[in-house]
Amino acid sequence: MNTEQFKNPMHGVTLESVVVKLVEHYGWDELANRIKINCFKNDPSVKSSLKFLRKTPWAREQVEQLYLSTFAAQTEVRKS
């Protein structure tokens, strides 16, 4: 097993599951407040967000960082 991937907390987590979980936790309005991107503000949907995030590395990075900071405790529990 690649030890680099083992240490990566995002390994095995799809972008879609990240977006869905953040929307369930924060809702679109709060997500748009936390990360200033139009796909969260104007007529948001998971599909449009995924399309944008897959093309825009800086935005994807922000979404992944919010996911990790929000659900870090749960991620650690799963590894134990």
C-alpha cells in the first residue's frame, strides 16, 4: 500500500460526497458565506458545483480544507 495515500485524509473520499456532506451540514447559504464562489451562491446544485470544482483547483482546495476542518474528528475516529 502506498504510505503517502494512507496519510492523505482525502484518500477514498469523492468530491461529490464532500460537497453533499458540506451542504447537509451547512446548507448552501452558509457554504456560500464560508467559501466565496458563485456556484454556491447563484442557483446552487451539487452537479454545477462539481463541474466548477473539478475545473478550478483553488476552489476545490478550499472546499476540501473546509471539509477536513469540519469533519476532522470523524475522520480520525474512522482511522482508529
